[in-house]
Amino acid sequence: MAASKSTNQYPRNTLRRIIKAHAGCKISKNADILIYLDYALFLEQLVKEARIDAKATGEKQITARNVKKAKDTVLKKFRA
């Protein structure tokens, strides 16, 4: 089997362009990596909270309603 040529997990140049456009200023060399990792941790925590809510209501799958309920809790944790 041939190995994959690309080992990047996300398009770094695209992410840097998006961050620069929203920030309106220059960003340091590795700031984009930290922003991506924080985003990944946020999503992981959101899914975890939504899963807990789904189990509490007796559902077998995570629904949009579970994610909406968990969103406020997770956002409060990440804003602090």
C-alpha cells in the first residue's frame, strides 16, 4: 500500500488567512496551531456534554437539541 503524501491535519495556510481576516492584525508564528487545538478541544467537550445530555434523556443518539443544550455550558467554560 502506498503511504499518504500529505500528513497535515488541516490546511494551515487557509486557517492563517481566516484568522488574519478576523483579527485584523498580524499573528505570531504558531498562533494558528494553538487556535486550532483550542477549537478541537471545544468540539470534543461539546460532544461529551451532548452525550451526557442524550443519556440523561434516554436517547441513543446525540441530536441537535442535545448539542444546543450543551452549547451554553461549554461556552461558559471556554470563555473563562
